[in-house]
Amino acid sequence: MSVAEITEIALEQAPPTGLWRDAFRRMRRNPGAIFGLFVIGFFAFVAIFAPLIAPFDPRHQDLSLIVDGCCPGPSRDHLLGVDDLGRDELSRLIYGARYSLLIGVVAVTVGLTLGMFLGATAGYFRRLDGLIMRLMDIMLAIPGFLMAIGIVALFGGGGLLQVMLAIGIVNVPIFARLMRGSILGQRETDYVLAARAIGVPGRQILGSHIMPNAISPVIVAGTLALATSIIDAAGLGFLGLGPQDPATPEWGTMLTGTVRYLQTQPLLAIFPGLAIVIVVMGFNLLGDGLREALDPKLRGRA
Amino acid sequence: MRKILKAGVALGALSLLVAAVASGSAEGQAQAKDTLVFATEGEPTFLDPAIVSDGPSLRVADQITEGLVTVKPGTTKIVPDLATSWTGSNGGKRWTFKLRGGVKFHDGTPFNAQAVCANFNRWYNFPAAFQPDSVAYYYYTVFGGYRKPAQGITSDPLFSSCQVVNASTARINLRKPSASFIAALSLPSLSMQSPTALKKYKANAGTLSADGVLRPSGTYATEHPTGTGPYKFKSWKIGDKLVLERNDSYWGKKAKLKQVILRAIPDNAARLQALQSGEIDGYNLVEPQDISTIKRNSSLKIIDRPAFNVGYVTINSAKAPMNKLLVRQAVAHGLDREAVVKSFYGGRAQVATQFMPPQLFGWAKDVKKYPYNPARSRQLLQQAGLTLPVEIEFWYPTDISRGYMPDPQRNFQAFAASLENSGFKVVAKSAPWRPDYVARVQAGNAGHLNLIGWTGDFGDPDNFIGTFFRTPQNTWGPINPKIHAILNAALRETDLEKRTLTYQQANRLIMANLPGVPYVHTKPALAFKKSVRGYVASPIELEPFAPVSK
């Protein structure tokens, strides 16, 4: 980049803007990202206000609604029909949003925190690099979902907390690698050398100088990981490793119960499936939008 | 990187699936005429019938081994099998069996009086690990005790000795008269197995885990079951299939089909799909909601099984506060049995008022009934001095489907909800049927309440309430000893009219004491391809595949 170009950009964009404000401005012009944000916003809204929106209690059974051993489809009272125990499907989906979002956010937070810590340590304190990264390689060598099942079993069988921890741990090596790569790119830059030269302690250089500059790819990966986490959680729920109370309106768990009625009432499987697809798509669109917005190569364009 | 990995995994899985489908159909064509592929609801536990009590295991035993007596197909009437005739003497304490000649076990060992005594003595001398009712269930419930009773086995043995009169005559001496003894010998668990094979493959060695599950150390129960039946064991791969082969030197009418393959498909929908796709020829336990689908399909048919079962919730009185009658009554009033039976069984079931079906003699009309009444439940709990809600553990099995509970989890959820309306707080627990759930319940290591049920094995009330309550069992914890006494009296009674009255009295006593809550009798259904002929559904699920053709 020549001096002339820098002057040009600076002139165009005065006053100078921060990384995040800049990114947000670019993202606003990306229809996909806006749509993703909208979808996520919608699901978050539904999850938070579930008790106000849902027409029924998601655990309330009305066995008298069941006809011929299974479940009548949509009707005026029950817009998406009822499940095999006469519970309102719509209300269960609405409450299910809570579980899916909670699992996604907690799992990614766990993965992100541990991953970033390990990655940053490996990237900055080079002596630990070999040890930490080989450990991460070992974890990456095991298929993610399989490892999640193993971890759930290790934590004493199924359960909401176990699922969140398992998915979080599976995500650790991904974040650790990204963080390390990003740190490696920063640690030899001039401003770091300068900081080191004036005697700033290593921990502070890492925390206050390198981190803020190295974090953006990790944030993008985190958003995308939210999507895969929700899928993995639904998968674990489907296998019966999710919340142990079968009445829990978790989307994956809801899907498990419907397999038996695929031939009689396929809608029971379709609705939770659609919910999972839409929310995952939302996170993917948002993640892609963020990546484009934060990519330094695209900065100044758009 | 991760995406590529995922795509790779997906691709791998897909190609496996394609391969499986392809090989499945190829196999399907190859086995067309002389093989029956039957899907059962679960994997067998073990293949040694003496140490199992679950349907999938006993179904295998029905084909491989035979008892001294059996039942007439489709009924509960006792007819000769390996014994051609028998006589009782000494007031019903000495039984002499004339044995069928020229019969050989699959390994070539001749069947004779020595073999009969070897089997009886084997059961009587079972080591401690085999004795609990979670293992040698049927022997224990019919014969009560062992030569060297293990800790916890308190009842007296019924069996005294077995005498070889001559090669074709065996005599069984009992310590007291028993009226249900002969009928009980039709149980697959009391069938005759080759003494040579039992010894060679160490059928009597094994250890008991802390929660009452037997782990045999020999290979008899998993690889070498040996009987005299029309089919012999070929192979068993857990998770895949169990293969039986025609016994060409069978003493009676030989089996029509060369091979029978039993596949465990615990998932109901998957069983239906397998039948629709032609992968299997038939399956047990059709779900109520699938019956109309099958009836509409012109190449499939439904076979009704006569109702002979009871689904119930056990109450473990060893766990406080279930020792209080008021709390047990609250449980009974808190289970919405009417709604469950009406909604989940597609009109093929009735609410059970006691622990045996109404077709059987001894059923009592005037037992105490406990209609669903949440307010009454809460009141009873408060009377018992408890603070609401009362927290209880409620267990249900997974990976299993039974006529009396096509979908255990669904029954559980409905009951859990109705109990929560009735002042209880339900903690949900589950375990896979094989091999943990049943053993845990029978060892008393499951919850306050447990979902389970029973399909009758022979047409005698002793096989229902006698099996459950004649001897003290960990399933229920301590129960009113009068119940044990009256059922023992009924067992000794040889006059049918007096027996009937005694059993009615027992049923009234049981339902007043509430060791558990029975809730359903169902008429289960089987589904077959129309081309399958000769399958006779038995009320007690004793269904030899020998007469089946296609």
C-alpha cells in the first residue's frame, strides 16, 4: 500500500473510524447479513418472551385430543397441531428456541474462552506452543460429533449441562488454532516490538495490544460455531443424550419422539426440523457477513 | 478443514448406507423362499432360557429347546412334548414322566431320564450368582428355592429330588403338592438342554454385578445353546442378527423353512418400514397407530394375539415414603390410567383393575378401584404427613416395545404429568431394557415407581399374581405377608372351584394393599407379509416357527 493511497482513504473517511464501527457500516450494506441478523433477532425475541407469546404451556398434555393413537394436525386452536401426548406443537417450538439458543451461546462461550486462552498462550509463549498445539491436533483428529458423545458419556450421561460442555470442548481446538495463527501474525509487528522494547510485560502486551488486533477472525468463527453447535446439540438430543426429562421442549429431543409417527403425522418431524434449519441459516448468514465486514482485505471497499 | 472433514464423514456414511441397502436387497432376494426374517422388539439377553425372563430371549429358546410339556398352539392348554405322559401320586408330590424315545439333542447327546435329571439338578444347584430373581426368574418363582440358598433367598424349595427310574422314565419328587407345577413345565425357561453342552461350555459359571445383572463367564449362554427343538442355533451377532437353522434330525414334524433369522429392531417405526420395504417377513408388536396403514397395504396382513398381559407400575415399598399405604393410594389415584389406555392403544386395550387379565379364572370383579383423582391424591399425601410436592423417582425402560407398552416413554410422560398434578414431583430416570432395566427393577435398585409389565406364560393365575407376589421380591419391597400366605395356599389347592375363590380373595387383598398399580390389558398385533402362512399367534407368545411357510 503506497503512501498516496493511505492519504486518499484517510481523506475519504475522515474522521477516522474504529474497526467495529467500520465493520458495522459495511455489514449494513450486506443483505444476507442483515437477513441473518433479523432471523437471529427474531429467534432471540421469541426465546426471551416465550411465556408471553406461546399460546399454551409447552408441558401441558391434553390426551383427549389424540385420535387413533396419534396426533391430529394443525387446527384453529393448535396452529401447528399437537404432538403424541396432546401438547401444543407451536408452544413447544417457541420454548424450544430458549434451549437451542442457550445451548449455542453457552457452548460457544465455553469453547471460545478455553480456545482463546490456549491459542493465545501457544501463540505468544512459544515454549508452550508444541505441547498445546499437539494436544489440539489430537482433539481435531477425532470426529467432532463422536467426541461430543464421548464427552457426554464421560460427564455421566445425558443432560443439558453435559451437552453444552461437550459441544464447547469440541470447539476448543478450532478456536485455539485460529487464535494462535492470528497471534503469530501480530507478534512480530512493529508496535509489539516497540512495546517490548520499552519493557511492557509479556502478559500485558498480549492482553492489551495483540489480542484486540487478533480477535476478529475468532469472533467470525464463533458466530459460525453457534450454528454448528445448535445442530450438534439437536443431534445429541435426538440420540437421547439431551435433557433427561423427556418432556423438555428441546428441538432435538422433540425430533426423537416423532420418528415413530413419521408415517402417520410427518408434520411433527418437519416443524422442529424447519426451526433448526432456519436458526442455523441465520447464524451462518450473520457469520459470513461478519467475516466479509471484518476482513482487512475488503476494508475500504463495499 | 472441519467442513471438509464433515463432508468426508457424511460421504462415508452415505456410501456405507448405500452399500447396506444394496446388500440388504441382494440378501432379500437370495433368502426368498426358505428363510423367514422376523423382527423382534429387542435383542435377547442370553440364549440359555434358564437364566432369562424376557420375551426376545424366550422366543429364541422356543425354537431351540423343548420342555417336558408344551401348550397347544394358540391356547394355554397343556399337551405332551418331550414327555409323552405323566402321572401324579403321593398326594401330588411325586410326578412320574414317561419320556419320548429316540430323541437327540443338537449335539448328539441322547435325551433320556438322565438328561431330565441333569436339568432339574442343574437348576436346583444353581450357584449364588444365578439364584436371584433377576436371573433364574422362572425357576425361582416356580420352585421357590435352591439346595444352597444365597443370601436373600428365603423361601423353601419345592423341588426335592429327581430319580432315574429307567432310561425312558424320570420321577420328580416335590416337598409339597403343587397345582401349577405341570403347567409351569411348559415354560421355555424350564426346557431341556443338553447336559454335555451345558458342561462343556460352562453354563453354570458367572458373576453377579452389584445391581443384579449376571455376567456369564462361559460361552454356553451366548454361543452354544443346545436343545432338541426343530431349529438349532447357528450364529448371533448383537446389533445385527441371530440365525437359526433347521434341525434335520428332529424327532417330530420337521420345520418347513430352512432358516429363521431374528433381527432386533427396537424402534417401532423402523420395524414397520422394514416390513414395507420387504426387508423382513414379519414383526411382533405392531403399534396401534400403524394397524390401519398395514391393513390398507394389499401385500401385508395383521394377526391378532389374544390378550394375556398386564402393564403396571411397581411401587417399591422399601423406599420411603412408599412404605405408607396412604402414599401408595395417592399414587394409584394420581395415575391417569383411563386417559392413557383410551388415547394410546387405539381401542385395543382395557383398563386393568388387578394384576391379571379377566379371561383367567380367579379374576375378581369387586376389587378396590382407584379412579384418577388428583385432589384425592394430594389430600392422601397430606394425611400421610408429607409436604407437597413429594419428590419421587420414576423409572422407565428405553430400547424396548411391549404389547402392554408400545412406547414406554410416552406412557411415562403421561403418567408423570398426571402425578405432578396430584402432589408429586417426578424425577425422570431411564435405562436400556437390555440388560440393565429389568435387572435393576427386579433387584429393587430402580425408582420409587417403575414402569413395567407382564405377558403370561401359561394359563394359571399363579403365573400372574403368583409370579409377582407369592414369594417376597425386591421389586416390590416388603408387602403384606398375608398375600404370600394366601397365594401359597392357592397353589397347593387342587380343587378348581376352591382355587378360583382363593385367587379372587388374593386379588382383593392385593388391590387393597397396593404393592403396585396395574393399568392396562392389551390385545397385541403382529404384522406379516400375506405370503407367510402357518403362523399361529399364541396368547403366551409361545410361537414355534416350525409350521411357518412362505
